[in-house]
Amino acid sequence: MISNPAKFGSADPKLTSSVGERRQITALFYDIVDSTLLLNTLDPEDFGEAQRAIHTAVASVVRRYDGTLDQIVGDGGCAFFGYPVASEDAAESAVSAALEIVKRCKALQAQGEGPSLGSVRVGVATGTVVVNDLVRNDLPGGHEVIGLSVNLAARLQSYAAPDTVLVSETTYRLTQSAFEYRFGDTIEVKGFSAPQPVWQPVEKRLADSRFETKRRSDTPLVGRAQESDICLRCWTDAKEGRGRILFLTGEAGIGKSRLVSEISQNIDGARFNRRLFQCEPRGNRRPFHPVVDRFLRSVRQFSGSEDLTQGAARAYLRRLAPDVGEEGLDVLSLLAEGDPGDTGLLEVHGQDFGRAAVGAMIDVLTAWTKHKPQFIVLEDFHWADALTQSLVRELADRIGNIPALLIVTSRDPVDPALADHSAVSWQDLSRLSPNSVVQILKDIWKPLPVPRGLPHFIEQRSEGVPLFVEEVSHLLKDRLGQAPSTRKDWSAVLQEGGVSTLKDLLLARVARLGDARRVAQIASVIGREFSRQHIRAIAGGISTDTIDRHLAALNAGNIIHSIDGGGGPSFRFRHVLLQEAAYDSLLKSEQRELHRRVVAATNKAAFPRPPDDVMAWHCERAGQFIEAAQYALGAAEGCAVRSAVQEAHNLLASADTCLSRLPASTRKGDVALRLLAIRGPIEMALYGSGSREARQTYEDAVAICRGKGLTDREQWFPLYWGWWVTSPNAEAVDRSRVIVSDLENTADSEIKLQALHCSWATHFHAGNHQECLHCIELGLLLYDPERAVVSRTKYGGHDAKVCALAERGQSLWFRGDREAAVESVEAALRWAEEIEHLGSICHALDVALLFHHFEQNLPGVLRHAKRMRELADRHNLPNCEAKSDIFSGWARALQGEVKEGRDIFERGLTHQLAIGTEEDLPLYLDMRAATLEREGDDQRALQAVEEALNHARRTSNVFWLPELYRRRAILGQRCSWAAERVRDDLLHALQLAQEQGAELIAQRVRGELLRIDPGAQL
């Protein structure tokens, strides 16, 4: 027994910086049960002989499945699959090997020749490890594998019962469709903080295709209508005697096998025979391996015996294809008798054997077609051996006159000689469209709604490769479930270790590159796109010829492809996950050093400087955190100018993280203030000017300013401006007057404009419409379109002119000039669209919604709410989403869709309050009252208006106060208030409206007074 598994999975910390790489591997540990007890009963020589027999059997099995027997220690040992040679099916190979080890050792016991040591037990686990080269560190042994999966495999082996295998949760997930499993238990494993679920593989499933063993079957096929139609047309030709070969080509995961599976299920199975032949990754060492493997399995099933004889093979063939001649039977029987691993089979039986075998196989196919049309699939032709390839070429010449369709799937392009053949068609599968990605997500996520923004996130990560779409989607759903989640959560899940189901596939492609892998790793640090110049600048001694040779190998291996870089040879990783696989294979110390070289080369102008967001990433990874924060802030400012508010918010979070990693003694005050100055408007655009997030940002900023003793108000004016705009309404008027007063003599016209900007908004909410209009007219005279490009990202997240025109429209409406009000609001919308600034468009729509609500213009409200919802969904803007629901729900309720409208309205108001913004809340509460009125609940409607009045008085947000008193009077009368009380409310409403200059509200109030007292003198 291996008593100290830690020696396989832990090391001196100083070795972690040695030359090595990060890999996903599957570790297998085995142990002879009760070996110490047996050693007490057997002679040491006999014990050693029996132990060697077991180790020899294990070594043979591990080699057969392309594993590496790393160590033998006494009565046990460990093997690795996926290292040193990466394999797409490493986990499956490890579990297959584990089951066969148990089987072979039991067979040794049954033979009864010489001493026997009894049972073995096996543990298997998959995960990311670090592999270090010990030779370069002058230490014994070839390499060192460090990772939890190694420790876990050793622990599972110790928990396994005699003659059984236990596998980890990750290994189970990777192989669950290839094996029958029995859930073992959730066990406490020494050294692991959380209990570990374990699984016992029972036997390998007899699956017909890699699709059935590798892919989930619970997602419908989408985005393949054209390809399906081509397949069905080829099948129609074949059924009518015009045989066809159809090649389906495309990159790994593109959906070739899925398409074949879907087509075969949708045609009438009673009228044809479906036969599938599977090429295997290790099979290209064996002649005709996909045909022979299927043939041998069928012979065993036919004879009921594991023993293969020519007699059994001939009997099976007589039944299968009675019209095949004796020569063909001899050749095929010989294939059945040969050792599957015997690559000398052809030489032993002569040079003409291959040609005779091809002919015999085509004779069998022809015999089959005399009974039924044949639907034949040859999977993963890129792994085919030379003779299987010759079989397909020969079949192209002979299939045209028989009712058979051969579908060949391959990652490689079709051989040009075959592509031009009259009996051959081919279809190269493209990546999925964004709409198809959305459909897959809906199917995977149901019955839950797909989180907002997730389709775009997965589309970016998967780039339309169906396998990647499905695996990433399932991973996120499994990990996050019904909990609300955002891009930050999704990124964190992927960064924890990636998608284990894809790692073997991607790492195998990278590992097959040999020495060229090093250039792929260097390129992965540079980014998705790179040039030869970039590689040379940071490669550290690799010659130009070597770089060119390796780039050519990467191109030929479909890892990268050439692009037009405009300044010498440039390239791009074919998929972002390939770039990440190469990057993740580097040790962190190597990553850090290569990023440092990128930054140094950029500073020396060794190659063109990447965009700020890319430089921020390089600096952060290089450990240069203050520089990373500065670059991230520059990138965030650029995003804000382009209205990419969510992207800007993410960059600011990155900058904040970098600053938090700096020592406390580091001078970072100005950088921190710059971060807060950019973040404030972004949070206002996302959550609203009254939100907790925006208010906290500006309070933090002003606290820093005061702590530094800053007196230059002009330099940090945007922070003070934000401090005003996010303040409680009760304080806003005083703060705005202070700002205007303090900056009255500034020579900077833009600062004067923004001081007026805060002033007109404050006056509007205070009901001071005349002062509001005066400030707007002064501000419009100062407006500079060129300076506005930057200012709109600093002050409120929207353009000052858009705000001025919109706010003027509202005040003009209250003043009674409806025609001028309509024109001003429309002008605000037009200008916002013209400057194409997201925050300004949202602000103009917000005011337009308020305005049409004032007017009771329901179609106008619904039109603008729909546009706002589109922007909210596209850019992930919770504030806009909430307002869209509030206004559209209100309008629908008033149009007669009372229940649906009220549900939407309440959802929006709940959302608005949850994100912490109370701007315009008195008006929203009045809208709630209106929906309750339509429901016939006047009492609750009256309560809603009371709540609105209390909030307006408490916060000094009083522009709607006269209307609220009018509304309370109307509802109070319906709820049997005394006439005097109703009249008092109306008179108070009239007095407030006159004080504010709100003539339109005053007219409404006079109308109500005359209604209850036609003779009243007003």
C-alpha cells in the first residue's frame, strides 16, 4: 500500500517556480489489498514474483490506454493519463484502464499458477496539476506532479473495496455517458475541507458513436436547417439506388456527430440498416481499425464467446452477407483472427492483403444493400488509418450504383481528389449565429429564465461552437442554479478551473504541436491576435527561423490562422479557448515574466502599444498594479465616451482590485480619486442618480478630497458635482447654491455650465420652474459640443444639452406652454440620438416618459418604454429596465389590461426600490394609485397617494406636490371624506401650484373646485 500519497502531490514551495507547466491530467492509483498480511504468510521470493506479475499486468494495461506508469512503490503505484502526452479522452482511458486492471488481476488469481496476492483496488481523479522538471533542478526523478487530483486519487484508492474502482466527481462528469456508474457515497477525505462525492464504474457502455458517449442529449439541434436538408437529399438519392458519400467537416465541437445522430433518428429505421464505424485517437496504428473493431464486437455477440476464431467469424459473415465469396470470407476472417495491436499484419500476409480486404469489405456492403438501403456513418475520419482512407477512396468509385449513403465526419478538409468526385458531396459546418446560441441557452436553462446578459457572454466565450456553448451553459447552470448572477459571477466560475469537459480536448490539440507549443504559449500571453514581431520581442533567444517554423506548424495544426496585420505576418488563435488552453498550461511564474516582457517591450516601442484595457491586463498579470489601474481607468473613460457603460463598470472594478493589492504605504490618492470620478457617472447611468452605489461613490470621493486638504475646486469639480446630484432632495437646493456661488468667478465656461446643470435640475424638483428655465437658458449659451464629449462622461452620465432641453420641456409644460414643451422634449430626444450617447438617450427617454405621463398619452408612454427596455436588455441597465416596467405597466393598466399592467408596474417599482434610487418616487406612487383605481380599490389608491405626499414633503421633491393634493381630494371624496376636507386639499393644491408657477396643474385644480362647487369664486 502507498502510505504517503502526499509525496506525489506536494513539494517544497521553492520548486513551484521551476520549469514546468499546468495541465489537466487524470491520475490512477492502485494498491494490492492486504499485502502486508500476505507477506507474513508467503516466502519473500514467491511474494516478489506474484507482485511483479501484477505490476507487469498493470503496466501493460496502462500502455494500451496511452497512459504513463509514473511510479511503482512496493505493492502499489500510480499512472497518469493526459501526461506527458495530452489526450482528448484521458479520463475515459483512465477509467477503462482501471476496470481492466481489476479484470486482469482477477484473471491472474483464477489461473492458479504460482503464488497469488489476491485483490487490487483502484482510485481515479481528474484535475489541474503543475508538472515540474526535476532534472533541471538537480533532483532525483524525472518530473514532479503537484495537484489535488493526485492526492484525491490516492485517497480514493484507499477507500475502494477489493476488486473495485472509485472515481472522483470530475472524472465521473467527464465519463458518465461512456460507463455505467453506481453512486458510491459522499465521504470525508483526509486533507479536503468539503466531503467528496465518489462513484464506482461498473462497466463500459456499448455506445455507437462518440456523440452518444461525449455529448448531452437533452439539447435540441438548432441552426442546422440547411445542413439537415443536404443530408436528407443525399439519403433520398441513396434510397433510389444512386449511392452517395457525404463529408461533414468542421472543427472539434462544431456539431458533426450531433447532426448525424439527429438525421438518423428522423428517418424511417424500419426501411434501412444503420451502421456506424468509429475511428479512435489511437487507432491509426491498426489497419482498418474502425471496421475491425465493430466486426470483432459483432462476432463476439453472435458467438456468445470472448474467444475469436476463424470459424466463428466465417459463420457470422455467412449470416451477415451470404453472397460474399470464399476469398472475401478468408480475408475478413483473417482480420478477425489477427491481434488488434499487430501492425505487422499486412506484411505477414503479403502486399496484396490490403487491396483484397478493401474489395471484400465493399462486397459485404453490396450484399447488405440487396436487402435494405444502408445508412453508414464513419466517425472522426481524421483519425483513420491509411487503409481505411483507401477504403473510402475506392468506395467513391463504386457506391454510385448501390442504395447506400456513407456519411464521413472529419475535422480535416476533404481530400481534393474526393471533393471533385461525382458521388461525393461535402458540407463544412459553420459556427452558430447569435440567435441560435440564445435558443440553445433557453432550452438548457428552462424552466428558469436565462439571466440577462448571459447569451452575449456565452456567445463571446464560445464563439458559436455548439459544444462549447452547451458545456459552458451547463457548467454555469449547475454551479449557479436559480441564484441571481452577473457577468462577474460567470467569469469567476470559469476562472476557477475552466470547463473540465473541454480541457482534455483543447490541451490535446496544443500538446500535439511538439516544440511549437512553446510559441503558442508565448503568443497566448500577447493576446488573441499577435504578430511575428510580438513573438520576437519577448521570446528571449528563440531564433527567427525557429519562430517562423513553429508559427507554420501552429497554422497547419489549426491552432492559429493568418490575418491581415498591416505590418508583417500576423496571426489569430482560431478560438479563444485555444488561447486560454495554451495560456493555462504555463506556470504562473512564467506568465508573470512573459507579461513583464510585454510591458517592457511596449514601453520601449518594440511593437505598437495595445489598447489600454489590454495593457491593464498585462500590467496586472506582471504584478505592476499602479500601472494596471491607470491603464484600466483610461480604458474605462474610453468605454464611457462610447456609451459602453457595463464594460466601463467592469474595467473600474478591475482598477479597484489593482489598487487594493498595493501596500498601504503606496501613494495612490490621485489615482483613487480619478477612479471615483469616472465611476460615479457610470453608476448613475446603471442604477440611477439616487442609488446607493452612486451616492456612496461620491461620498467616498469628497472624503478623500477633504482629507487631502484640496482647495482646487475646479480640478475636482466633477466629484463635488456628483456629491450634489446624488444628495437627498432635502439637501440638494442648498448644495447646488453653494456650488454655483463658489464657482461664479471661474474662467472655465464648462464648469460654469455644469454648475448651472446641477442648479436647473435642483430647481425643477423643488418646483421652482422659473429659476429652472433661467438656469437652462444661461447653460445653453455656454454649451460646447466638443467639450461635451468628455463632460457627459463626468457629469451625471448624460449630455448637458440633452438634459437642458428635456428639463425645459417639463418646466414649460408645468408653466402652461404645451406646444413649446412638446418641441423641447422632442429636441432632447433628437439631440441624444444624434450624439449617439447611451446615457443621454436613456435620460431623454426618461424625461419623455414623465412628460407623456403628465399628458396621459398612453401610446406615447408605451412607445418610449419599449425603446428603453430594448436599451436595458442590450446594455444590461437595471435602472432603465425598472423604469420601462413602471411606465409600461401603468399605461397597460390604464388601457384596460389591469392585472397584467399592475403586475408589470409592481415588478418595476420593486426593482427600482431594490437598486436604491428614489428619484421621482412620489410620482411613481401616484401611478400606483392610478392602477389601483382601475382595479376598483379606491381605499388602497388613497393610501398610495398619502405615501407619495409624505415622501415628497420629507425629501423636498415637491414638483408633483400640487397634483398629489388634487388627487388625494378626488380619492378622498370617493372614500366618503367630508366636503370641507376635500375642498381644503384642493385649495392647498391651488396655492402650491400658483406658488410654483405650475399653471397646468392649477387649471386641473380649478376644474375640480368648480365640479364640487359650481358657484365658487376662484
